Amino acid sequence: MGQMQVSEVGEFALIQRLAGILGQAPPPELVVGIGDDAAVWRAGAAYLVATTDTLVEGVHFLPAALPWADLGWKALAVNVSDIAAMGARPLFALVTLALPPGTPVAGVDALYGGLSDCAARFGVAIVGGDIVRAPQVSLTVALLGQAETRRGRPLLLLRSGARPGDVIAVTGSLGDAAAGLRLLRQGVPPGDPRTVAQLRPDPPLGVAQQAARLGIACGIDVSDGLLQDVAHICRMSGLSALLRAAAVPVGQTARQEFPAEALALASTGGEDYQMVFAGPRALIRRLRSLSGAVLTEIGEMREGPPEVRLLDEAGAEVRFASAGWDHLRP
Amino acid sequence: MGQMQVSEVGEFALIQRLAGILGQAPPPELVVGIGDDAAVWRAGAAYLVATTDTLVEGVHFLPAALPWADLGWKALAVNVSDIAAMGARPLFALVTLALPPGTPVAGVDALYGGLSDCAARFGVAIVGGDIVRAPQVSLTVALLGQAETRRGRPLLLLRSGARPGDVIAVTGSLGDAAAGLRLLRQGVPPGDPRTVAQLRPDPPLGVAQQAARLGIACGIDVSDGLLQDVAHICRMSGLSALLRAAAVPVGQTARQEFPAEALALASTGGEDYQMVFAGPRALIRRLRSLSGAVLTEIGEMREGPPEVRLLDEAGAEVRFASAGWDHLRP
């Protein structure tokens, strides 16, 4: 054990170790702990929802490809997505900004501007934070929100909330964030509209809150990649998921720019920050008609081993090189 | 403006710029925003207190001098200190761990152990977080707490809460954290008891909560250095502070190891994570007798320009090269 490195263990196993060491005696106020999109804590009659996410230069973004204002927007938006994935409403954020001493002040001002625009978009207040020196830029946001309650119980979308027979549905389209990243790497400038999905994710917060209000019990955001994110639902709900490849709503940029790999980008590319719900068909359809959102049924939950299978129209399993993103593996 | 670098502006001016860009229209739920030890947010009848602090390898610690378990302890303890500085009780934390892929798993386990020990010490639950890849280790903790209330009003220690004539008092002793850092840099091993104040800060949480409960209205923790931290009180309260050099409680390690610079270490060294209170003499004395804590009166608040003056027994001002720590200046 002594010399094993974190790259050999991977992000998810490391989180499990953390949960094992820390989660010995969870306090009664802790409603949802490590393992969902956000934690839920009961404070009196209020159910608080808390999450944190980081963007690190050179790992999550390349400075040349992610303008300062977009970095500010995205760092908050990915956290809003986690609060949305619980069906909750974001309230306030703490922002930790790590900067090399040579960072231009104008860049930091632009970053604050993007952060501020995103905060206004989602009704979030930036209430504090920390500024530290570091060899590269990174931006960590901790976001607090609150779940609605009905008769004293919180209305939450949980990874563990799926039931056999539930329909799996996804908002919007997938793959354009990954396609946008490829284009940026090929030298397409950040102002190009094909990069918007990558640079300015816009999580469907209102739809997610409406889902929780309607009684849909299961949701997750598409951050690591559809297959990997649905696999989290499978693991936490103890069920299988069957997805129909032909039903996956592939985004226009992915289809037009990378037609041969569009399905792979949509299934494993990640960073779309759309929402996946699992719930009874009647509730999914009610959510679609009430919200007016694009909401595509892509499969269903079944009894069986906790794994996702993506099937083509002949019923054969479609496989990709990777199901998604692991933050620690090379 | 375009080419100015953050190192020329400094941490505090940068936070002011952030507050200016973001703080245009603070929501009514925001009770205390950017500028105190922590933010305070009203959620129904509850007053939530939120803070975040980061430790970055090579900036806040040297890997050889800060063992993994101590890093875990300290990252949480410095945040507990911020919640204490508001007079509140910490509840739950989110932990973001940035790691190079080659980090030994045994080190991460030890870090989790130190984090867990500190969480148990202060009654904090670790409820979630994020693990990301980065070129160097850093650890960001976001900590949520709650203020007590009396007749519906929160009992808070604020930087802006000092009044003319208030006595300034400090818990414990100062300078040993800075002395411990010097010893570590000189090659003294982390197991040496003279390094404990540096490696395992132990903020006086109970005393701070008791101060708020007694009606003391002003407090700050000693993180950046006594003079700089009291200067924050001066700025936010619009008052002067007079401190008596002879009264500053200098720690034993600082006195014994660095006698010539002991007062400088105690006044500007920082990282002591003791508490400074400003309040009526009667309340300060009541706090001392009720808590049984070491609580030393070191000066008082006066009408006048917002600055701190440290006076020797002849009444001459004592000056040091630096008042404390700025995270962005070289």
C-alpha cells in the first residue's frame, strides 16, 4: 500500500476511501453525504444543499482556450449544475481564486465579470472567498443552496432514487461541449459560436427544480459523460440501465463537425451540464409539457447488475474506449 | 490598468475590487458579506455562517515540513478559526483536494486521518468535496456554521463591532506558530513539540462562542498577524487601536528560541489562530472568569484614524518591517 500512487487508484476509489475514513458516525443532521451531486444538511426546518467544484489551469482548461470571463462563468455554472442535480435552488457561493503573482489585473477583473454574470443568471450571491498565490490559476467555488420542502420533507433528486421501470430522460442535447473543446484545441477561437457549449454551460436549473416539485426522485447532471453519470445512478439505486443509442440527442456541433464520433462525444464526452432524470413515464411527460423543455426519453431502469448498456437498433451493445472522465488517471 | 499584475495590487485591494464588481445589489438574506472572517446568510430562522480557506504547497506549506496528517488537521482548523471569529458553531465542511498523480495513497490516507481528527475535535462533519489533479498539492475547505440567536437576532462577533473605550483582549499566547515555522525551516523535525503551534493550531472555539453569548460584539482571529488583524477591526469599526507592547502575551517557544525577535513574531508572525476580542471591560472580565481561558488585555479602541499603534513602556511607537502577511505580494 505504502508506495501506491493516487493515479493507480483513481478518483472514485479515492473518494470511497475518504468516505470510509470520515463517514464512521454521520450526524443525524446529515441527510445526504458523500456520493451524490451535493450534500444535504438539515438545519432546523431548512434543508441545505452544498457542493464544491474546482477548475485547474492545465487540467480542466488551457489558458489560451478559456478566456478569463468564461472561466469565471464556468466555475460557478458547474456548481449550479450540481445544485440543480439535487432539484434544489442555489443561494450563495464562496470563491477561492489561486493566482500566480504575474496574473494581469485586467484578467482578474474579466473573471469577476463572468462570475458576476453567471451569479445574476442563476440568482446566486457571491458572499466571500479567498485569494491565494499559486503556480497556476485555479478557481474553486463552494455553493450553498436549499431544497424545497412539502409537509416538512425535502424534495430532492437523488442518484439513489431510481426504481425499476423508470424512464430515463435527458434535457437538451449532448456532445457539443466535447466537440467545442476539440475545436478549441484545433485552434478555433473562443468567440466562435460552436464553442459556447464548452465555454458557457447553462444548466437547466428551473427544469430540475420543477422535476423535484413534481415528485421525480432521481436525477444527476451530465458532467463526466452520459454513460458514466448514468452508471452512478445504477450503482446508487442498485439497478441496470438500458439506453437506446438512436434516442440519444446528439448536439448539432458534434454532428456537423465530428459526424463519425458524434455519438461517442454525446455518450462519453462530458461537460454538457444537462440533466438526466429517472422517473415514472407519466411524471417525465408531465415535466416536459409543464416546463416546455426539450426532454428526450433515452432508456429505462431495470432490475439487474448496476451497469449501463447502450444498445444500437439491432440490440447490439455499443462500446467506446472510455465511459468518461476520471480526474486522477493519466 | 491593462498590464498591471496582481502582485502590484495585493490581496486586500484585489478583494476590494471583487467586492466592488460583485456587491452591487446584495440580497436581503445577506447579513454579512465580503470583508469579515466569514459571511452570514439568513435562511428562515437560521443564521448560516460560511467561510473558505486554502493551503497551497510551496506557498502555505513546504511538503517536507508539514506532514500529511498535520496538513489535513490544519486545513480544517484554520476554517474553524474563521467560524469561531464570528462567534458561531461550525457544522459541516466540503473538502477540495488537488493532488499530483504521483501522490502516495498512504499520504492521502494520513491527510484524511488528520482531517478526521480535527473534525472530531470541533464537532464538524465532512459531507463532501472534490478531488482534482494538479501540479502541486492544495487543500481547500469550505466550512458552514450557524450563529446562535437571542430573540430572533444572531449573536455575532464582527470586525465592525468595536466601540470607543472597548478593551482589546487576546486568548492564549502569540508568536509560537511563527517561531515553529522558523524552526522547521532550520531543519527541526515536525515531531518536535516546539512545532505544534505551527502544525496543529487549536482555535479557542468555545471561548469565542461564549464571548458572543455574553454580548461581546467584536472579534477576529489572529491569522495574518496581530497588528494586521487588529487593523482590520480599526478599518471596519472606524476607530484607532492602541496596543501596549509589554502586555502582548508572547509564547514560550518564541521567547526561548528567538528572544530578540519574539515581540515581532508575536505581533506580525501570524498563524496563531488565537482570538482577539474588543468589548467593554466588564464583559471581557466576565468572559475570562466564566471560561477560565487565558485572556490578556493588550490595549483599547479609541476615536481616531483607522490604524493600530503598538507602544512601548515609554509611550514610543514600536515598528516592524511588515505588519503581516499578504498572499499575493512577493
